[in-house]
Amino acid sequence: MSFAPSDVLRRVFGFESFMGRQEEIIDHVVNGGEALVLMPTGGGKSLCYQIPALCKGGMGVVISPLIALMRDQVEALKQLGVRAAALNSALESGEAGRIIDQIKAGKLDLLYVAPERLLMDGTLGLLEQCRISLFAIDEAHCVSQWGHDFRPEYLQLSVLSERFPKVPRIALTATADVPTRNEIIKKLKLENGRVFISSFDRPNIRYHVLPKNKPREQLLRFLKKDHAEDSGIVYCLSRARVEEIAEWLSQQGFDALPYHAGLATGVRSRNQDRFIKDEGVIVVATIAFGMGIDKPNVRFVVHMDMPKSIEAYYQETGRAGRDGLPSDSLLLYGNEDVAKLRSMIEDGEANEQRKQLERRKLDALAGYCSSSRCRRQTLLEYFGEVLSEPCGNCDSCLYPVDTFDGTVAAQKALSCVYRTGQRFGTVHLTDVLVGADTERVRQFGHDKLPTYGVGKEFTRSQWRDIFRQLVAHGILITDMEGHGGLRFGSEDVSRSVLRGEKKVTLREDMTFALKREVKEKRAKHSDGSKVKQVLDNAEDENVFQSLRALRLRIAKEQNVPPYVIFHDTTLMAIAQKRPRTLQEMGGISGIGVAKLERYGEVFLKAIAA
Ligand code: ADP
Ligand code: ZN
């Protein structure tokens, strides 16, 4: 039997309409086409293979690299009344046998399987005897050696095209760049497939970037202002800092847990579990955390330290707001971070070519941080997309920074760099500019230079900031071969600034950082929590809170994450519409036939109360 995709969307998932390019992709796959799907996190990739599998009859096989992810997806599907199971190394004995029986009996709609398990001869042989509707290769960037989570087993997945030439394959990833994309097509032999690229914009995420200045206070202010009861992730660069910040947040009354590779496995999985299965938990983590977590209502992601590239930053911030509700990202950055990351690159094992690339990536991120342009425009441009208008939902758009004409300051700085031989770092250059009497200045005779003491209108920390911005603009670059001294960037640019042909606009940044935060605090657009932003009256919010408590109780009874019962979006819609009958309830987005049957009555009762 076969069903129409839009029927499945409505009946099973309870959604009224497709999102983005879902419909196109699903039609293509239902008609036997192969595809590579590039969609940002939260774009709705799962439906692109789940619906075709349900429409076509037979069993859809989903290859997924992470056991935790599989478990959640299977749980969510079961809640929808879909016959799903996962085969992986984490199964208890006997369970694998039971699933294999179900496969043989044709009783599964969707089978999730880890690549190493799939590639075992027994599994491939078993599948050859079944009716398979499609293979979905999730997290397909794992096939790329260039990317960040290379999985050697993924390379062998090309065997699927040989052993199952008639079964269509669809590969999916949220990694956007062109080299990775081409590698996926080549390694998975998808040359005959269509490539579907969606915009990588995440319009519901609001980006904030602040110069680091008493970071704990900045974090606390951010949490208190918008995220008092929310779940979120706080990233730090080191394990020690993870522990320290988690401890401190707990003292401040937040439900905060640490997560890093140095913790015992038991502690780690317990903390991750709490994050997924409870409400309002904050995880403080190194970047190891987040991969394979599907939690849709992560309301904020904070970077206490700089990530190492825009790709990493975008991927990590992308873990916020999968459900499409308003979410925040906050990045705190400072010169020290950039210096630390730089020395990590220099001391690393990588070859020179790779190091060069890493330096460029770091420079791009540093430039992003100190730019006064719309954050989203800068980010999307980095990924090759054009956003013609500023977004209106980032700090640069909401609280434009004050800038000043820094041409003269830049000229003084450049001239100082030039006359001291393009080999000194910020500290010494600043000494010369403010006319300090240090041993080094005397040793090199720099007190005799015409630039000596010409920069007294700025303080040392302002000069440090000006130098940082000049580096971010590419007017000066840090010489990595020498001792990290500054030299001219592209000759054209630096010289035209010196000659007064090019104006330099600088932002009143570091030194004025607090002013900016005060401005943010005064801005009226938000108060308390993100839920309040969506539900704008107290009564709806009360109903939402009690529905949330009910959902948590049900989830605990079943030992599943609350969001597999209902998503926050669905819960909010219930709170606003307050349905009185099952029929009214069934009309709400995210409530399909199975969920209505299971939870309709309980939730109706709760609303009536
Ligand atoms: P991805 O795997 O691309 O990160 P998901 O498949 O997890 O994204 O979907 C992201 C969110 O969007 C989920 O909360 C999902 O339930 C929701 N969603 C997906 N498709 C639709 C749709 N057509 N209508 C409403 N919500 C949808
Ligand atoms: Zn913007």
C-alpha cells in the first residue's frame, strides 16, 4: 500500500504543511530518485527520509553514527506510532535477536543502524532478503576526511550502491562547505542524485558578541535577563574552566552540570541524560558536548572562550533553537583567546599548509568578532550566501555600536610599525606611541623616532584595542614566523591608509564595552524568558508551565525525554488555543493520530483544570 506524503505528514506527524524544500525532496525520493540534502540544523532533515520510507512500504534503513541520536529518534518515532528500531552495539543481549526477527517478518517501517553494524556480512545478507524502501545516510559529512568528524566506516558505505543497486539512497548533512559536499558525492557514489541546498540561515537564533570583560558577570547578566529557566549550553576552552564555571553557576542557583572528556564515563552520561530528560538544565562543556544531541529546546549557547573557526562557532551555536523558537547565542572574545588559539596552532602537529588554513580561519573569526556589521550577513557570506538586508536580529542590528574615524590613529600605528622595522608586538609598539621610558625603548633607540610619544590621546588599553582591530581589518598582520610581531598587511591597503587615501572606521569597543551592555539592558524588547516573548500574557504562560510539568511527569514515567511527548512549540500552541475537545486538539501542529490517542485526554483534563 502506498500513501501520499501530505497525508503522512498530517496523520503521523500532525503537521499542516512542509517546511522549506521538504516537499520537493520527498517527492523526488518517493519517485525513486537519489539525493544529497544540505540543510541547517533544525531544517527538518529527518522528515525527508522518514516520510518517503512510510509512503513507499518496505523498510527504510537509516545509517546514523551516534547511538544516543538513534535512541532518541527511535523513541520519537515510536511515540508517533511508527514501527522503528535501532541496531547497534549498545543493545542488551536478546534484544538484537528480537529486532532481527522483526526485520525478517517485515514488521519494521524504519531501521536505524550504526555503520559498523550495517557493514557486517550478516547484516548486509539479512537486508538483501528484505524489501528495502531506501537507505538514508545521516550526518553524511562523516565520510569526509577534511571535515571534523571523519568516520572511516562511512567510506565503505559505497558498497550499498553495489549490493543494492535498485534501492535509492539519500545522504543528509548540515555541513555546508563545497569541498565536503563534493567529497560526499564522490565517496558515496551519488553522482546520479540531485543536490538540494537550503539556506543555512537560522533566523530564530539571535547572535550576540561581546568583548570579554568580567566574563562571569557577563554570563550571569545574560542568563538572568533572558534565560532564567531555560536549558542551554555554555562552552569553555579547558576542562578546568568547565569545572569552575559549572560550580560557580550552581552556587548562583542554576541547575548546571559539567561535561568534558576528563570526567568518568558514568558521570558524563548521567549529566548528558539529565540535560536531555529534565527541564532547565545548563551543561557547561568543552566542545566534545553536543554532537549527537537532538534536544530541540536548547534556548541558548554561550561561548565563554573563542572557538577556533567560524565553522565550529556556527555548528556549536546551531545547537540552539532546533524547534524554531527564539534562541540566543553569546560569544565572549578577547585578545588573550586569539593569542592562545594562535599558539595552539603553531605548537600543533599539523603541516604548514594545514596551519596556514587554520590561521586564516582564526583570522576570519577574529574579524567577525570585531566587525560592526550585521552578524548574520557576515556569517552567511562566509558560507557563500548573500543576505541582502541586515537581519534585525543580531546585536549589531539591534544595538549598533558607536564607531569613530580611526584614520589618524591607524596612521600613527602604521607609521610606528614601519619605523620600528615591522617586527615588534603590541606592547612595545604601544610603549613607543605613548612615549614610555622602558629599557627596550632605549635599547633600540626608539625614543628618537618621530612616532615616539605621538599617541598620548589614547590609553594603553585603547591602543591595544586599536591594534587588535587593525589586525582584524587585515591592515596589520601578526607575523607568525618571527616572534609574533606586527607587520603590514596587504601592501596596497596599509599604504593607502598611510597616505590618507583610505579611511579607517573603528568601533569604540573594549574600553566602551560596558556602555554597550548598559544599552542592551535598557532595550525594551525582551524581559525574563524566551517563553514570555512568544506567549505574551501571564495566563498563557501559567498554563504553559503547568503543561510543562505534566509533560515532564509523563516523560519520567516512560523514561524518555520530554520533547518526544510534545515539543515546546506544540505545548505553547496548546497553552494559547486551550482546546476543549479531542477534535480541536488534533488540529494543533505536532499532534498526529497516535499522540492524540495517547495524550489527548490527559492534556484536555489538565487544561480544563
Ligand atoms: P534536523 O535533523 O534537520 O536538525 P529535524 O528533522 O530534527 O531537523 O527537525 C527540526 C524540527 O522541526 C523538529 O522539531 C521537527 O519536529 C520540526 N519539523 C520538521 N518538519 C516540520 C514541518 N513540516 N512542520 C512543522 N515542524 C516540522
Ligand atoms: Zn543582523
